[in-house]
Amino acid sequence: MTNTVERPTTKRSRGWWPAVALFLLSPLFGEYLLGNLAFSDLPMLPFLALLYGAGTLLIRETARRFGRGSATMLLLGVAYALIEEGLVDQMLFNHDYFAGQAQESDTILAALGIDAWLTLVVVAMHTIWSTYIPITLLEALVPARATRPWLGPVGTAVTAVVFVAGSVLLGWVVHSETGFLASAGQLTGTSIVVIVLVAAAFLIPRPGAGSDRAAPRRWLAGLVAFAASSLFMFTEVLPGWTEVAAAVTLVVVFTVVVVRWSRSRGFGVRDRLALVAGGVLTYAWLGMTMEPETGPRSTLDQVGAVLIAGFAIALVVLAFRTTRGGRGAVEDPPIVASRRVQP
């Protein structure tokens, strides 16, 4: 009798273009598709990519190199969000961050010095839209390389250096403009949480065998993702701690539903794409309606917002076409190579 033992491998696929594309797509989605920055601010994209792009690429490469999938990437995305907003630009602790104007809020946690609702929203936005959605789309566009590292050790090391340099540069720029510095306790606490999240990302068990339930219809999964993410953004209009309760409830319910779906029979890349499509549509309508940080849009900016939204939607359509016929990873398995072992 023979047994098949699977062992991890870190064999790298040739071709750097997916890594370069992810490097640029992350800040494009994180800032421009959202509408936080206007179309006329596109020259800032390479600068933002030093942080956004390098961080997202590190998340993807590290997870895939260790044979990990979506759960690990999402936890690393939360860690990234806290690094950017808690340690680098320190927006979570600086209540005068936006245009130097004090932000009135009824959801301040005085002991931590953070706005509870703003923290929830910012962490969710970075975890889902800045990191996970771009990764999922790019992997779907290269199904033969979806679960393999795109960079070798040197490329990964360079990406890490770029991320650290970009973080230092952005932190220096923001501090020069605001003069704000979080307390030692806030910085230490955030660092500890980041370390715990990174450790948890690689300690959580890999997905086991799925259930016999059929996966949900993809149009339904996309609709639920769109509704949940849009409602999450709309919690801002609720009064006081009601907006926090509503946001937490949406996150918990949606997470439980998606985890249950992910264990269904045949749940795979196209099902994840359906969820991603819902999130992209939410950012698309937000990006065409909200006012950028830099002020009112010009006509060029309004046209540009439509173009960016159209580009994002086109990427989703292309990803679905590329994975047609079951191509690409069905699950989020470890990267494995089989070998026969005689008893």
C-alpha cells in the first residue's frame, strides 16, 4: 500500500507582471476607487504604492510562500491597517487629522484615545479593499500561478525594504504636516496587537474538509456582499454608539455567513470573485459620490471617477472570464508537491 504525503514547496512562477500590477492596484483601489483622492491626484499613486502596494504584496507573497490562503491574508490585512493608521500616519489617535479640524464624535474611547466607529471602518476598508480584493483579482487573472509565490527571496526582501522605507517616509511627511505624535502607550499597544495578529495569521488551522452543502448562487453571494458593504458604509448616519453596534453586527453576521459558505461543496475562486464583485461595486458608487480629501472635484475628476470605477468593474469581468471552466484554485490549499512514500 502506498500513501501520498504532501510537502510544501516555494517554487516560484516566472513573470513579475502580477506583482507589479498588485503593487499599483492596491493604492488605486484603496484611495482612488474609493474617491478619497481625486483623479487629478493620480501622480501620487507611485508614492502611495511604497506603502499600500509593498504592504499588500508582502501579505500575498508571505501567505502563499507558507501555503496559506484567504484567512491568513485577511488577518495580515488587519495588521497592515493598524500599521498604516496606527503607527505610520497615526490617524487613529489624531482627532485633528482631517484638514487640521477637530472631528466631533460620540464614539470616542477615551482610555485608548480612538474613535471606535472610525477605527472599525478604517480597519475594514484596508483589510478588504486595499489588500484582499486586489490580491483576489490579480490571482484570478493568473490562475496557473494563483497559489504560488510571484517573487523570489531577493524580490521579497526588496519589497520589505520598500515597505519599511515607504512607511518611514509617509510617517515623516504626516508628522511634518500635523506635528502629532501618538503616546508611547498607544504605539506600544498597537505594536503588540500587530504582532499578535501576524502570529495568529500563521497559527490558525488550515481549512479542513468542506460540508456537503452546495455553494450559494454567485449572484446571491455578490448581492449580499454589495448590500452588507454598502450598509456598513451607511452606518455613519446613525447616532452615537448605534453606528458602532450596527457596524459590528454587520461585520460579525457577514463573517459568519461567508465562513459558512466557504465550507460548502465546490466553493472556489469564482465564488470568492462574486463576493469581491459586491465590494468593488460598493467602492465604485462611493468613489463617484463622496468628496475627496483635497476638496470638490473638477469636471476632469468627475469623469476620472467614472473611468476608475469602470476599470475596476472591467477587471472583475475579466477575472470571471479568465477563471471560466473551473480554471484556478478551487480552495485555498497549501502550496504542495506530491511524492510517493513506500510503507
